[in-house]
Amino acid sequence: MQESTSETTAQDPKPVGDLPVTLTPKAIEMVKHALQEEGLSDTHGLRIAVQGGGCSGLQYALDYAESARPGDSIYSVEGLTVYIDMASKTYLSGTTIDYVSGLQGTGFKFENPNATRTCGCGHSFS
């Protein structure tokens, strides 16, 4: 469940759309917790990206970011700043990011309706 989301681009600071991914409440909580654990300031946010590599050709990447890069879209979700580059937005559209804990491990899980093939690790797709 996401409250307000707004998007801006690095070149255009006014809202222009909705976040292409859904972050579950648990995922948001864990990102905020991780930022705090790392001792990062409130100006830091989450960068979500898709990069070449992985078992299936593309892989998800999560990282901390303090500012936008050229071409980034910037969103605010429940007080969390989210950065997504233009190339990644297409691959991420409709994706749900959750945080799960279970026998097979603990971490962020991506449910991407656009993925035609995924690998066993859950972080790689095509």
C-alpha cells in the first residue's frame, strides 16, 4: 500500500506521474531501516535500477542515492525518496518489490509481470 507518490525528473522538478513500481509497506520499512543502520542522512533515498548481467541477462539493482543523476525520475513514497533512471523504468513498470523472510533467505523480492524468464535467485530476468 502506497500513500502519496509523486515523480519529478532531474531536469523538471514538478510532479509528472506515478511510481512505476509498487513498494510494499515492509519493503519501505526495511529500506528506511537500512538507511538508518548505515548512518545515512534523511537526504538519501533508494535507487532502483535494471542492469545488464545475471543468469538471465538482466538483473535488479538497489542502492542508496543522495541525489538524482541526469535523466532520473524522482519519486516520494511515504517519506522515502526513490530514484529510477529512464532506461530502467520500462523494465520495472508494474513490478512489486517486497521484503521477505523465510527458510530460503531474507531480502528484497521482485515480482515483475514483464519478465519472460527468471532465474532461481530471483534477482535476474529477461
